[in-house]
Amino acid sequence: MESNYKKYNEVSELLKVLAHPVRLCIVRGLLKKGNCNVTYMQECLDMPQSTVSQHLQKLRAAGIIEGERNGLEINYKVCDDRVESLIKVLLGEE
């Protein structure tokens, strides 16, 4: 066992952000679809737009997703390669 556990902070923060069922669902959906906007996610999740946006903000702040503006719409996609492997392992899809 190592005494320098602080080097695991980044991974720990990534896991904390992903440790919510809605955020897991969003990330998995983005991995399957490639990218999509808030309206599409809102309809799929059957949640208010503000709730979906709050989850997207947490994922974006953690560097898991990024948004690309297309006029008034922002399309989100997963931008952290580690996340795809992690999601597959966690959801038994590998």
C-alpha cells in the first residue's frame, strides 16, 4: 500500500462525478449516440431541462464531456477517453 494517496485525487474526482445514475445514463447515451443536445437528453430522461443542464455542468466541469455550439444549440460529446472504458467495465458491456 502506498502512503501517497493524494496522487489518486484526479481519479477519485472522476469517479465521484460519475457516481450518479443520471450522469451515468447521460455519459452512456453520449457514447452510444456520439453527441446530442439538451432537448434530446431531456426527452429521453423525462426530466426538466434545468435538471439535465445541472448534470451536464458537473460532467463538463470534470472534463468528461465538452459542448460544441451550433447556432442556439449545444451538442455534447464525451471527450475523456478513459470514461468509455470505465463505463463499459462498470456496466458489464466489455
